[in-house]
Amino acid sequence: MSAATTQASPASATPAADRLRELFARPGVVRIAGAHNPLGARLAERAGFDGVWSSGLEVSASQGVPDTDILTMSELLGVASSMAAAVGVPVVADCDAGYGNAHNVMNMIRRYEAAGIAAVSIEDKRFPKVNSFIPGRQELAPIGEFCGKLAAAKEAQRHPGLMVIARIEALIAGWGMDEALRRGEAYARAGADAVLIHAKGDSPEPILRFLREWTLPTPVVVVPTTYHTITATELGEAGAKLVIYANHGLRAGINAVSDTFQAILREDRTTGIEDRIAPLATVFDLQGMALQKRHEAEFITPFESRARAVVVPGAEEPSAEAAVLLDHQNAALRRSGIESVSIATSADAPAQRPQDTVVLAEHTDAAGAVLALPATQLGATLLLSSDAYVQSEPLVQLLAAGGDAAVLVDVSANGERRADALPLRLNSRVHDGRRVSGGDGSRVTGVGGQDADGEFAGAAAFSPQGFAALREAADKHRANGSRATLADLLADLIEAGHQVGAVEIGSGWMELRTAADARRAAALLAGQGEVR
């Protein structure tokens, strides 16, 4: 793919109209191909065409309607504009008969010029027109009327580079060569930047005759849809400047898609056609994903680098009262700066859950929840036990602790610890009634014992490396079929010698191990709100 499809190219700094005029000023023939959407335009550019023809036939067909001025100017402009924005080569727009009289043409010129279109083609038919290859009515506008449209078009344009191409339909309508030449000369005098001579026979001879008898310096455009045996080079040598392959992408696509769909139904699978269709990587390339990924890395913090949180099952299935408190926990997580929140529950858990959270596949323990999380995470992973409620301020401290693993540790001396609490020993010491740690912060030195300094307060944070170690611990529990809480997994890490930091707190969390705990917590939060 050329650079223009995925990133700004040097040419794109120049207005498209100027780029088209530069192509006309160079020796040799200019080739453009028809398209009806930005993908087709990019395929034409990738193939090496000099520009793109925003084909009225292709756009109409893509909308499932005849090419008879059914679509409005705004609809056709929208397509042409999207193509011009998607490629670095000039886009030439098929504007049918100008969508009305001279007033309509002037409005059309201003709109197409503002959209970055390099040139517009207007045909000398009466509005509404009929596609040139459809037998029957082909009514031409009077020469004077059409010259008025051309003069109005040139008057309306603001940028001198925009090219107005006058399309001569005299041969299509059966009016003969003399009429075609007479009209072409009148259109050139009226200000047309180029004339397009159209024909529908299978021989190129009428076009070659027109080129031989054309004596004005105004460039000539040709469309060899039916007289396809002649090459673009031969047409250029005969005097044509621009060759438009107007609808071949559409027609090729119809056959290719039809064959593909029929093969899928016939074979009842896609294996037989996979080597004949574009891989998804090609689709992503045409969409410009490489550029978007670069912009994401430059301007947007990758989602994977943001902290995520998951509430995992505790020792007991949370009661209905505790489940209600998930809304409060979710709010506390959001206030601490976490956008990605998941909740792991079992099949028997209450159905209520906060909005904007992800429910992991049903798991009955923390080990299963840890293994259900994507292993690739560039940011921190925060785990909270469902049998605890933690306010936002301790969570912020925990996320800022650093290291591969850190836990909240309640070091307050208020009340007795419950038998199922996880007691932790720390490297900090009490000095004048306050705990003081070494220069590198407080760390967990062991689990349990009469000399424990505090208890696990329901939340732990892990770096990507720390989360990998946690997954290994969870995997061992899963392998031997044993159930594990978050406290169990932390105990395994500590006993295996992993360094675990400690964020010492004396408040800011509540246990939710029983229904009575949950009711007290709910009453407290309802009465006082979240303490920040």
C-alpha cells in the first residue's frame, strides 16, 4: 500500500486539484480507476493508478438503485468526499448532469471543491439523466444551456486548480461525430478544463477519429468501457490525456463475491475458498490499522497499561446483603482511577451486580478467577476479596506502592482478630506508639504466629511479573483440585519467598464475612457515604 493510505504523504500537502493538474502537465497518459467507497479507492491507489474516479454507476449500484439520478448530490458527495480523505491520489467525481440547472451546478462546485475533490465531470444530458449504456432515452441538453452550466461552474470555484470536465454524450445519443466535435469546441470556449468524449461501441474507431479531428489544446478524456481492446498507451499516443477505467472494480467484485458465496453454500464451509480471498491482515492494512496503532502508542495510554481490578470470591459465598455492597466497592474502585472492573462469582451467587462491570466465567474460588483473567496485562492488577469492602483512599495507596506485589495490612490494635483472618508479620517496628519501617518501605516477612503485626485487609496489587507468579500459585491449586481464597494465594507467594510489600492502614475497610457484617456496612455507608 502506498504511504498515503496509512499516513500523510508529501503529496497530500498539495491540494488534490493541483496534483491532478501536475499529472496533466506531464508527458504520457494519466490512468484512473472507478470506485464506490474508500476501500475501493485504496485498492486503486495500491494497484498504482494515478487517481480515482468516483463513479456514479458504482455508487448507485452499491446502493441498489439504477444510475438514473436517483441518488441526491449530497449522497454522492458523501462518498466522493470519503474517498478523497482516504487516499493520497486525486479523486475525480462523476457529477452526472450537474444535479439541476446552473444554480445547482454552482452549489455543487462549492461543495465538491470544499471536500477536496480534484475535478468534477458534468455531462451534457437533461436532468434526470440515464446511464449511457442503458438502451432508450438519452436526451441531450441544448448547447447554450450546457455552456451556461460550465460558465457557472468556473465562476463558482474558489481554487483555480479545480478542473471542470465537460462530458460529451453526442455519440451515445446517436447524434454523430460532427455534433460531438461542435459541442466539444463550444464547451472548451465556455471554460471547460477538459472534454470527455463518450462512446458505447466495441470499436475504438469513433474515439480515435474524434482525437484525430480535435484541434483545440483542451485535453481529452476517454472511457474505454466497451472498446476495451485498445490500450491506454495507444489512446495516449492518439491524443487522449486521461483514461478512466470507470466500473471494472465493481464488476470484478460482483463476480468474485458471487462465486465465493456460492462456494460456501455448495461446500458447507469456507476451507475451499480461503486461499482465494484476502486474509484479515490485508483488511486491517487497508483500514490503516498500522497508523492507528502508532497513534495509539503516541497519544493514547494503551488500555492494557491501565490498572484493572477484579473482585474474587472469599472464603464463603457472599450473602445477598454483601452482594448489594458491590455497587459501593465498584464506586470506590472508579474513584481510585480504575476503569476496568471484573467480578467473579459462582452460579449460585446473587444475580445483582454493578453496571459497567465484566462478569468472569463462573468461578467458586479466587484461583479460578485469577486464571480466568487475561494473562497479558501491561499495568497493575488489583484483587479484592468479596468478603471485604475497601474504600478508595487505601486503594490509591496500594496502587502507588510499587513492587511486584503489595497488600493492605490492618495494623490497628482495635479488637480481636477473627480466627479466619490472615495474620501477617512485617519488617516495620513500633516506635513511640507508631510503626516505622526501613528506607525501602514496609514488607511482609511471614504469615501467622503469635507475633503477627497485622492482618490482611482484603486487597492486593500485582505488577505484570507479580501477577504471573500469582497465576502459578493459582494453577497449582487448580491442578490438585483444592479451593483457594485470595488470602491462600498470598500465603503461598509469601511462603515461596516472593517479596511482598505492605501498605499499613488502620481504617478504610470493613469485613463482610457474615450477613450481619454486610448489614452493618450497608447501614454505615448509607448513613455516612464513602469516606475519601
